[in-house]
Amino acid sequence: KRFITINMKLTNSFYNKIKTTQLVYTHLQQKHLIFNDQKRSRLIMKKTLLLIMNPHAGVMKGKDNLYTICNTLCAADFDVNIRITQSPGHAMSIAREEGTKVEYIVCCGGDGTLHEVVCGMQRIPNESRPLLGYIPAGTTNDFAQNFGLSLNPAESVKRIVDPQIVDIDIGKFGDN
């Protein structure tokens, strides 16, 4: 973070001198910064997002729309990391282990995948917990229908890009 603060205060002439240096560019990419060279050189902070996708959910609507989802998120300056679930419970461990490294987690799957992601996120301390977005791609999508969310993946990803943040209470029944 200190690196970002220091470099944001540097002059445009410095950016012009280093914009062609691959080493610096690579370093800035790793810090979630990129060069935008359209009219003038400047640095832009990218938003970090973890997309957890269950390719076996429902009729695989999420998998069929993966390009559209990623293209929309990248166009909105998200740095997208895609993780595909491999087995039951995998979405929970992905959310728990990688959730502290990102600002947003987006779940693309059915109600079961969403349940796993929420359970994984509950193990992240409140101050480190990212925002959660949901792209319904299951068979029944009860959660999405009850909250009036679009079942169209392309429309759902647009709501993630331009969000209306809503707090939703969760409960625990037994061990779940």
C-alpha cells in the first residue's frame, strides 16, 4: 500500500519515462495497477473480484455465459480471478481461503453453490469480508426468485458492475 501512495504523488513526466519499461509495468500489474495510455499516462486501481463458478449447477447457464460474464466484469475494470468448483464443499473452501484477498466474491451457480459460498465467507472476519454478488445459474434459483433477481446471467452481471448493496440476515440451523 505504501508503494501505491508514493507513486500516486509522482508527476506525469515520471509516468512518461517509465511507461515503456516492461519490468515496472509487470510490477504495477501485480499490485493491481495498470497503465491507461489513451490520452495521458495515469495509474488506475483495479477492483479485485473472485468468481466462483459451479459448472454443474442447473442447466449450466453460467458456463455457457462465461465469456459474457468475464467480458462485462473486465470492461468495468475488475481484476477477475475465476475458480471452478470441483466437488461438493469446494465453493466453501475457495470462499474461505481466498476471500480475504479480494474486494468482491461473485457466486455463479445454484442455491447450493450460493449456500456454500456464504458459509465460507462467514469464516472470514467482518472487517476483511468482501461483498458478495450472485449470478443465478441453478435449476430452481429459489433465492434469486424470492429477492426479485434476474435469472438472466448477462443482466445479473450488470447488477454486479453497478450494484445496489443490500444487507441480508443469515441464520444457522444445527451445523448449517
